[in-house]
Amino acid sequence: MSKSFHFMGCWELREMLGRRAFDERELVDGIEEVPLECIYMHTHAHFLRHKYIAGPYPNDFATWAAIQVRDRVLGEKLAVLDPFEFVDLNAVRAELISLIDDHLRSMQTVPRVVFGEPFEFMQSRTLEVPTGIKVRTLAEFRDALAGGVDISVIYYHVIAARRHKNRRHGDFAGWLRHELGEEALATQIERLSPYGLSLEGIRGRLVAACDAALGKRTAGTVAT
Amino acid sequence: MTAAPVLDDYREVAPAGTVDFLRRLSERVRGRSCLHVSATTTASGVAEMLHRLVPLLEDAGVRASWQTLPADPPFAAAAKVLHGCLQGGDGHLDDEMLEAYREGTRRAARELLVDGDIVICHDPAVAGLVEVRPPEGVWVWRCHADVSQPQRRAWSFLRQFVVKYDAAIYSLPRFAQRLPIPQFLIYPAIDPLSDKNRELSATEIDATLERLRVPRDKAILLQVSRFNRFKDPLGVIEAYRIVKKREDCRLVLVGSGDSADPEGEALEAEVKEAASHDRDIHVLELEAEARVEVNALQRAATIVLQKSTREGFGLTVAEAMWKGKPVVGGFAGGITKQIIYDVTGYTVNSVEGAAFRIRQLLGDAALRDKIGRDAREFVRHNFLITRNLGDLLALMALLLRA
């Protein structure tokens, strides 16, 4: 008998650190000095604020540079950064600093907000919440994902899980592989990159992958 | 007022799974007490919000209650001036007023039983109560006002109270101040089941517009705002005039004079003067209670405008977006948090920019529909009262270490 999968969700509270950046130099100084939780909030936890629609840029730093400072070049450079490609948050921080420093070296003056809002450094205070929804089969898993679970479940198991060394590929793939023997589906889900998607977008991809796996099995059953 | 809805009533409107999830979240603080204290129970956005939120907290298992300050005219007058000065107004806060505030606070503390696992004091008028806080319980100051550019004396006075709280909550990051206590960000939210936002039948909408004498023979542009310079009603009229040269449409301006703005009356006269020469401009002065009327106008509108040059959060944007309307808003304050440019609406920086986006939207029904659909979903996930409830439950769990 396979072990059931228990969906966990979370709720994010945003805590302001009382530190602001009015120009890109202050931004990079802030990035260098704030706690890692703050880097996490503005990169990975960005997804929690884009549940339905992916933001115009995939992290808060890029969004601020492009929209509030109106420096599209830096916005684009920061947008390319995929936080899931880095081993840890220190590496994400180092890359951000390097990108902004390089950019500033090429500028005559330091771009700053004129009409827009300053960048506010914040950190997430996230509470884990058990949903009480448990599934045992792939069909149940698919149905719960498709409609029954709060969207924060996707964040918790796909995004937040990756912070932990033994959950680098999220929580779903391991369960599908080890408990249900769904090797191909597990591999497909491991390869799913959240970059540039909204949480609903990720949910859609997961459900489609499950549908494909379930469809193949049904087709196979009919054929035999 | 009709009975406030319960949590299950929101299943149809909140994102899938949200109500069950909120019930799970609430288990962490079930049976704990949460007392809200505000200045009044009527005539304010805070009161309107608490009327709906307190019953929802109770339904979620929290022992929620709400108290208001006893009537005290000298205190109320002083608190009003303090509030205005904190928002950067021109008022003068003298020593007599500060003493009236302190004395009013002491009197309120004697008359109220301010006690709870968590006590949330709303806005500057109530902030002083922290002076008499009991040793037990967590105290939170909830600031709804825009205190980003306060008069220095007013903030120095208020700060002595605020630092005695365990945490503060603001509606926008730029409202936050340098403080030694944790400061949280909680965006305001709309209630989709309130008279201002509930679904209306076509008959109700038609009847309401007929009563307000707004014909529906052409596209309607709408702005709902006080007549205040920062809401730029004259800029809206200018943008409408640019559009009108090419596209036949009506402009409806809903508002009232702003008693807090000395220029309010003059501005209102200017707006009326501008409108008097054009039968397609309608200036409607509606009472604060005319919620169904505003709802009907928003639903009848083709495009909703909020062309503010300075703005607090600007919840009228979320109200219109919830009704599936494309919004053209000024690049200011909370409007930029609600409108994702070119996805859930357009932010603009000039009269010409507003005119350009209005023309573009008037000429493209498919674009209006797409933006309207995405706008409604964005509000569903981010600006409904269910999210506000979740934030409060999470805050309780965090601060009470539950």
C-alpha cells in the first residue's frame, strides 16, 4: 500500500524591514546587507503575489527597476535571473549584486525613481497550514490539484520545498516516483521550471502532465 | 443593514479552496480573542470593513469583538486635526489639542474594557490607548492613513504611542516609518458581497441609471472619486474631450466636495462649469450610502478611470476590476499595485496618456474583455475580504505564536 500524499499550504505575511532604495546604488547596497530571507521574499516568494497572472518581470528587483525607475535595461538583465538555477540564496544574492554593479559601471549617472515608488525591502513570514487533503492514487492527486486545493499548495510543494536540500526537485516528484512508481511523470515534473509562470500556470502544467500520464494508461488498458 | 455574510457565502466568489483553507488556518487561533478598537462604527471605510470582518473572524472560531471610543467632541476634534496633519495636511496641531487627545484617551481607557489575546487599534485616533495596555495580550496598531509625509510635530507626538505596540500594520509600504517594532504590510480589500460590489441584475442596473438620468445609448467613461485636486477630475474631462473628437461617449463623474480639502468647493465648481457646456458629461453628487448606485454605474461603464496624481490605496480601482472593467489609472500609490500594465489595465502619467488608452480600449472590444477578465481574476486572488481575513488570522497566529 502506497503512502498517501498530504497537501500542505501556506500563508504569507509581508514584513517591511524599514529600508528603502531610491536609486539603483541604494538597491545594490541593500541587497548586499539585508538578511537572506529578504532576498528570498523578492525572488522565490514573488510567486505568492502572482498566483493567477505571472508578473511582467519574474522578481521584485527587476519589476522595480523596469517599472518604478523606468530603467528597462536593468529590468531585463535582472529578469533573466532564474533563482532556481542557483545552489543557494547566497549565490542568488551574489549574482544580483554582480548584475547591478556591471550595469551601474556602464551608466553615467545612477538611475533613480522620479515619478515612481522607492524599493521597499521586505521579508516573508510564512505560516505552514495543513490542508487536511490526502491522496493515494494518481487520479486523486490530479483531481485535488485541478480544483480542490488552495493555490498556496503549489507554492509550498513546488517552490518553497526547493529551499531544502533533500527536496530540491519539489515534493511531488519524489512521491510519484517512490510511492506510485510513476518514473516518467516524476522526471517530467522534476524538469518543470517555475520560472516565468504564475502559480496557476504551474498548476495547469502539473495537471496536464498528470492527464497525459493517466490518458496513456487508459489508452494502454483499452489496447490490451 | 442586512445581516453580514458568513464565511461559506464566499465559496462562490473566492478562489477555489480558499474557504476550506481559511478554516484550516483559523484552527491555529481558534478560541483566542481579538478585539478591534476604532473611533466610530459609522461613516468611515474602517467601520465599513470591520462590520464585515468581525463576523467573519467569529465564524472562523476567533472570539472577535469591536469597541469604539465614547463620544467626546473635544477629543474627536483634536483627533481629526491630528489625522489631517499626519496625512500631510495644512492643519495646525496646538498644545491644547494634544492635551485634549491625551485626556480623551484617558477617559476612553476608563470607560472601555480593552482586553484580548490580541488588541488591534485602528488609526491615529485610537493609538493613545496603548498607554493603559494591560501586561497580557499583544497590541497592534493598524494604520489606514497615508502617513508617508506627515507633519513632523504630529508624527513625533503619535510615535511615542506607536512604539509601545508590539507591531504595526500599513496599507502600503511607503506609509511605513522608521520604528523599532515589526511593521507588516496588509493591503485593503473589497467585500464582493457588499451592496457596492454584489452582482446586480440587468434590470437593477437599468433602473438605477434611469433614476440617475444617465442614458445608455453610448459608451460610458466613469470616475468615482471625491472632487479633490489629487483625483484630477479636470484632467479626466480633458482626456474625455480629446477622445470625444473621434469616439462618441459619455463621461460620468461621481463624487462630492471634499470637506478636508479647502480647494474642494472651488474645484467642484470648476468641474460643474466644465460639464455645463456638454450634455454628455454627467456630474453626480451621491451620498456615501449610495453604494448600489455606484455599483450599477461601475457595471454599466465601458471603461473606468481613476486618474489620480496622488493616491492612498485607491480601492475604487479594485471595485471596478472586480466588475470586469478595464481601468485606466494614474501612476500613483496603490493603483500601481492593482493594475499590472497592459494585463489588468493601464497606468498613465498624463492627460494624453489617459486619452490614448481610452481610445485604444473603446476601439477594441476584445481587448476590453480580456483585460476585464484578467482584472477580475487578479482581484479575486489579491484584493477580496477573504484575503484580508487570512492575513489577520496569520498575523494572530504569528504574534500569538499559535
